[in-house]
Amino acid sequence: MTDTKSLELPKNIQWQQWVERWDRMQERYLVQRDERIKLLVRLVCEAVSPVSRVLDLGCGTGSLMQPFLDAFPEAEIYGIDFDPVLLPLAQQRLRSYGTRSQLILADMRSEDWQAKLPKIFDAVISATALHWLTEVQ
Ligand SMILES: C[S@@+](CC[C@H](N)C(=O)[O-])C[C@H]1O[C@@H](n2cnc3c(N)ncnc32)[C@H](O)[C@@H]1O
């Protein structure tokens, strides 16, 4: 499920190519990105049990959500992001997971961004996103 229904990608867009391109671009910024993502999955696996609900802050195209959906086949994985292009790409990428993948369009700088989310998560994850947020004065 997702609340990005109004944010459709342009027709005939090759979304797989854009998702791959995004991952290639991110790999240039983050050394050993794949290994780090695998490590994050392992850390959650070893530190939390059971894992029923996970939140990815600044999920982008869902690169982090997908390995969590695969690793925890009973879990719901939520992703939040404010980008109206990246989120529909995530929607395409993760659509085969059905309602286990939940995408939320919201700006984490807004006061009420958490209102769109369940109250409890077993783990909160993030990759290269939190540095965009400044401390509240
Ligand atoms: C460098 S990208 C990383 C995306 C994804 N985590 C990954 O590893 O591929 C940073 C992400 O944070 C999101 N982001 C930045 N500031 C945000 C905010 N205030 N609210 C929601 N999302 C935000 C951006 O839209 C972008 O998708």
C-alpha cells in the first residue's frame, strides 16, 4: 500500500533503468554500499526478535526496504520520503511485495510527519538520509 497514488511516473518511463541508475549513483557516494546494507539487515536480525514492522527514514527508491522485505518475510516495511519522483520509483520496485511494503510521502521536517505512521516499530533504519535534517532549535 502507498499514499503516492497521485504521484504517478510519466507514462512509458523505464522505471527499472532509473532504479538501477539510482543504485549505481549511490554506490559512488557510499563505499561498499551493498555490504553495508547486508550488515544492517544482519544487525537487525541479531538484535531484534520478532521483527514485525520496520521503518526506513528517507527511503528513496526502496533500496534498503527491499532486502528487509526479503529477509523478514512476515514483516511490514514502511518507507518515508518527501521526494515525489523517488517514491513512485520505490512503489514500482516494491509492488510485488503487496501490502507488506508501505510507502509514505511526508516531509520529516514537518511537525506532523509521524501522524501518518503506526506508533510502534521494531526497528528504524536509514541510509544516507538523516544528515539532511538539522537539529531543532
Ligand atoms: C541520498 S538519498 C538516500 C535514499 C535511500 N536511503 C538510499 O540509500 O538509496 C536521501 C533521501 O532522503 C530523503 N529526504 C531528505 N530530506 C528529507 C525530509 N526532510 N523528509 C523526507 N525525506 C527526506 C531524500 O528525498 C532522499 O530520498
